[in-house]
Amino acid sequence: MKEILDIEAIKAAHRRFSEERQWQQFHSPKNLSMALMVETAELMEHFQWLTEEQSYNLSKQKKEQVALEMADVLIYFLRLSELLGIDLEEAVKLKMKLNEEKYPVEKARGLSTKYTDL
């Protein structure tokens, strides 16, 4: 059975990694948000110019590269939440509630329309 993702362990490992290298001085919310966008762009680069079908059928090597970019995104994202003291579980619960209100099933089912245009 696969273990559940341990977010707190990831945060602690990255904090330790950064402290050992004295990189905390560079990890401001501003810098981390920029690094997050850079890593997200690197993730997107793997899918640029692929068809929808091709994007589902990556080679083993490409999938491994995508996984590493996704890990970078997650690491920076979690570090940013830690520095800002954001409880991600509570934030996700709130956002899901807001999304349910903005996109009621009876109006949004099967549509990609923005909530303001439903």
C-alpha cells in the first residue's frame, strides 16, 4: 500500500536542506513565488506543442522529467506556505466550498465556462 504524502516531512526536509546551505536569506515570499512560476514554466515546457493525446502518452523518460519539475513546484509551493503561515488544508477546504458556490452542478456540469458567465 502506498503511503500518504507527508507534507510536513517535505517542509522539514526542504527547510533543513536550505539551512545547511544558508539559503534561507534568499527564500522570501517574493523570491519563492517567482521561483514557483519559473518551475511551473519548466513543467509547461514539456507539454508545449504536444497534442492533447500526446500529453497523455509521455515516454518513460519524459514522465520522469515531468515528475521532477512537479516536485520542484511542490517544494517551492510548500516552502512559501510555511513562510507565510498558511494552513493549506484549511485553505483548500475554503476554496472547494467557494468553488462549489461559484460552479453549482446544475449550471456547470460539462461546461468549461467561467463562473461569471454561467
